[in-house]
Amino acid sequence: MKPNIQFILNATLSFLGLFFYCEYVIYFLVLRDCDWPELEQSNIDHSIKPHNEDPVRVMVLADTHLLGSRNGHWFDKLRREWQMYRSFQTAMTLHQPDLIFVLGDLTDEGLYCSSSEFDYYVKRFYSLFAVPEGTKMYVAVGNHDIGFHYGISPYLNDRFVKAFNSPPVQLVTFRGNHFVLVNSMALEGDGCFLCRSAELQLSNIEKILKCTNGTYAGKCDGKKKLSLYSKPILMQHFPLHRETDIECTDYDAAPIAIKKNRFREKWDCLGREATHQLLNQLKPRLAVSGHVHHGCTKKLPIGDGLEVTLSSFSWRNKNNPTYGLFTFTPNNYAISKCAMPKESTIINLYIFGGSWLVLWLAFSVYMGTRRRKIKFVWGTSTV
């Protein structure tokens, strides 16, 4: 093989190796460090009867913000979607969850895109976040999908509900664990077409839980009971009411300057009244949310449970995105946040790896040229 062909082959394979590592291998190396959390005996709720079913493994992510035609460059869209696709599919391979919840803002421009573009959104979402057979995915709606409360129309709401099977309030029961998904923008309490429906459904779920637990004061029929009572898990896009993120100490929490910013009710978090209504009606053991793009774990304002806010799943909103792994039984649960590859790490790998390869190639060219010169000079002197 001629030296110049060998050199080109080595250079090509080196750059392809760097590309393959940064765009594929690193996801396995980073995500394999995260595993399902183990249940602790100290966290058992002894007021709930033990259950013989296997624990439920749940993966939760939020704020994928798939870009549309208005915001972002085509390369920005390509880069972010590949990052989310590779992260999600690697997580599917490594973790194999039973259930997946996506907590809103699936789209970045869903609230004002055309019907044809929305259909394309739906197609892309199910392509990027395809799940294996036997794994179920549930979706909660976010403000970028249909708008904030006063910007939501029946048309925007209906097309999202039909596309993602995501009603304003939904009860999902799996192995004795009850998950309640709520449309955060439907909790305004003003009797609008969306709010009235959500209030009725929440009241119905409250009755079902109380009838199952034997604490309902009225009459219960068989349709109003579940096979087993356990405290529910609340899933929605908005965090519950809070003043700031100053108490948040998670490794993916907001920078200190952002932590100090005061939250605006019904924009950055639920209103105080809606928060109290949800917690008093459902009495959840855990609330999981997204929306603010930064992580936070704190105690519920009512009750003895926790609220976990997940950071954005996309590099576009967070340099160090995360997703959550949760292990549930009816009387216990455990939480683990999984760090995904940082965008800055990938960029630095390309910069330093690419620079090293360029220097190595330049050195190889220099040494090859020098050897040929020495050979030429030696051959001339011999003659």
C-alpha cells in the first residue's frame, strides 16, 4: 500500500473514531453509572398493606422542547434531537423501565404551529422516543404544547389530547401504584372549559382513592374502588407553589443568581390555592414536575412527602440535563437522578481530540517528508 493512501486511511479512521466516541460510546459510559435506586426499609409506609407484586420501575423526563420551524437553526435542531435520541435509547437499553412519563413541553412551538407541522411534531416525538414492546409511555401537557391558561383554545387542547392520549387529568394504576397526571394549566379555578373538566375528574379520583381506602363518608360502589390502596404519585408540568429555588441543593439545581428569582404564580409554578387543592384532595406521597429546566428536591408544603423537579432533558436548556429513575411499591419508593453527558464535555472532547489528531497528522506528515529527504540525500551521497 502506498504511504499516502495509508496516511489518508489512518487520518479518516482517527476522525471517525473520535466522532463515534462523542456521538455514541460516551452515552453508554455516562449512563451506565446510574442504576435503579434500592428501596430502604426505613422509608416503608406501615399504614399501607404490603404487596407481593414486583416493584415498578419508572423513568421520568421533562421539557424535551423539540424545535419547530421558527426557533433555532437547522443544526441546532439536529444536534439537540440526536442528543435526546441517543440518551433516551441508551437509557432504554440499560434500564428497561416498566413505565415512562414525559412531563410536558414536548414541543417548543406547539402552541402556535400549524396542524401539518404539529403532525410532524408528533411523528418526530414518537420516532425519537420510541419505546420497546412491553413498556408504556404516558404524557402530561406543558405550556409550550398548548399555551398558558388564557391562551389555550379548545382546538389546541383537543389536538394534543388526541395525538398523545393526554386528558386534563388521568389516573394510571400499575401493580398497586397510582399515578395521577394533571394538566397544570387547567388549575386556574375560573370555571373555564378546561378547568371545570379537570376539577370534576380530580374530585372523581379523590372519591376513588377514599373509597378504596375506606375513608369516604358517602356511598361507594364497586366501580369507585381500586384493587389496592396506596398513596398516589402526582405527575405534572408545573412545580407546586414555591417562592424561589433558593432551598434547592441538587447537583442540577439552578445557578445561584437564578435561584434567587421569585417565582410568578401560574407562570413559573402553580398558584398557592391550586397547590393546596391538589395536595388536600390527592394526599400524594410524591410529586414530580418539570417546567423550570433546573432540578430541585424539597418537602411538600402539605403532608410528609417530597416534590422532585426534573431539569430539562435537552442540551438547549441545560448543559447538564438529567432524567429520573424511580422504584415504587405501594408502601415504599426510592429516587435516583441520572446525569446525562454534558454538552460542554462533548465540545471539549471535539476541541482537544481534534487538535491532538491535527497535531499528530501534521507530525506524521513532517516525519514522512523528513524521512524521504534523508533517503534522497543518502542515495545521492552514495552515488
